Amino acid sequence: MDLTYLYAAAIIGVGVLLALVTRVVVGWLKVRAAETDTLLDDILIVAIGTPVQVAIVVIATYCAISQFGFLPAEWKWLLDSRYITVFYIILATCILSSFVHTMMTTYGQRLLSSWDDRLVKLLNGISKYLLWFIALILILSIFEVNVTPFLAGAGIAGMAVALAAQDILSNFLGGAIITLDKPFKVGDRIQIDQYYGDVISIGPRSTRLKTLDYQIVVFPNNKIITNIIINYTEPDQKIRIAIPVSVAYGSDLKKVKRVLLNITHTITTSQTAGVLLQDPAPKVFFLEFQDHSLMFILYVWARKYNLSDEVKDAINIQIAEQFAAEGIEIPFPHIDIQIKGASGVACGSY
């Protein structure tokens, strides 16, 4: 029996054995890495574990074939050093692709947790195709293939895709700015343009707002980052409410202010307690003399931004009742008409 084949088989067997030992070592390292606080070591071990085992077997097989030269003549091209270089490029690309994929999946979903999972998948796909495209260019250059047309074609295709998808890309960029800058978050009540409501989702392309009429308004992210946003939830949820109050000429101004402040105190201590805040304290100001009335403004602070209608309702009801009880007149527009006739002047007020 020719010992050449026996020696070659022995070398290949040693390579397989080393691969199995490596597999056990990698499994042990995964267990140790799982005990650490960081996930980087776990990702690195997953990326290099299988490719290293494959590399050991392939290198052992190559050594056996090249050392003992029993390969048929028509297969001698496999021993060309260029193919070994190609193998190393493919191996390195596999490791990098696995590492980037796991990094994007792990940390990408954490950093972009408020985004659609499709964005992470999209970035994963782009990174994978880019790595393998670079590997293809390197392999072609090893075999002295002119890669200039490939690079030129890739550049033109990239420009065409970028021009066609500029709105999509600008929306993705806007979503990234919203995620990093955080002018609002899901659940916040905001106002964009004339739309007022609660944020229900922040996606990679658009942000959705549910108005108080339960209508869904979809904003492209690139429009949001160039617009003025009012966030009623930040820095806290309380909101100041202005309530205009008109009284008739001749009213006791100090009495009007006292009654209005007593109304806020009554509401604060009544069954609706918690709707109004005493700190900041309510304030009343006499603003101006109008044509038919004296204008006051009552400033109160509601506990939460979504209670403005409840606060206005409670205060206006109390104003109507207390003004009637205190004899404070609430004016209404009226017109004086004078008619001149032969018998004199007839007057009427409406």
C-alpha cells in the first residue's frame, strides 16, 4: 500500500481533530463570554468560531495535497497561490459579515428600539452586500481582471439609486435625527403645524400623530426636522390656561379679582381637586377698557396638559354662578338706536 495516501490522510485527520478541539474551545469560550457584562466578546466568538474550524480543515487538506503531490494533473491548478489568497479573502469576509450582522442585530435594535425593525434589516443587507462586493473586487484583481468597469458601473448605479431614493434617504436621516435629538417620544402630546395630538409611533420613514378627533396624521420625518414643534409633555405635564373674563362698567374691580381667586380656591379644594394647581398660584389681571366691558384675564395651572377643557368648564360654571350671587354683571353687546320723528326722539336699546 502506498504510504503517501496514508500520510496525507493522517494530516487531514489531524486537521479534523484540531477542528473538533477548536469547536470545544469555542463552546467553552461562549460560556465564559456569557458571564461577562459586555456583549462584544460574545459577538466576536460567534463571528470567528465556525470560520476558524473550517480554515483548519482546509489548510490541513491543502498541506496534505501539496506535500505529497498525489493530486491528478488536471487538478494541479488548485495549488495555485492565488486560490489560497481567494480562500483567505472569502474567510475574512465571512468573519466580517457575521460580526457586522450580529453587531447590527444586537446593538442596532437597542439603539433604534423605537424604529421599525425593517430599518435594522435594511442596514444589515446594505452592509452585507457592500462587504461581499469589496471581496469580489479583490478576487477579480487577484486574477488580473480589469475592475474599472465594475467600479464605474457601481458608482453610476449608486448615484442613480441615491437620486431616485433621495426622499427616502432624507426621511431616514430625519428619523435618525429625531431618535438622537429626541424632541418628543411616543406618548407625548405635541403640535406640528396646525395638527395637535399624541405621538403613537416614530418610524424610520415617518412619524404618526393621533389627533383629539382620533384621526391619524402621518408626517414624513424630513418635514418634522424642519418644522417648529411644541411639546406639551416636556419638561413636565402641567400647562397654564388663560381664561378671559368681561364685566360691566361700574363693577367693583377688587371684588371681581377676589371672587375669581375664590373660585379657583373652591375648585382646588372641591371634588375636582387635583385638576388645578396652587403652585404656581392662580393670578388675575385687569387688562383693558373695552367698548362695552372691562377685560380681566385669569391664569390658572392645570395638573396635566389634557385637562384644559375640564378646567375651563369648571371655572366658567363657577364664574356664572358666583357673579350672579355677588351681583357682578357680565355684559353682552347691545346697540342704542335713536329715531327722530315729528313728535321728538324715540330711543331704543337692543
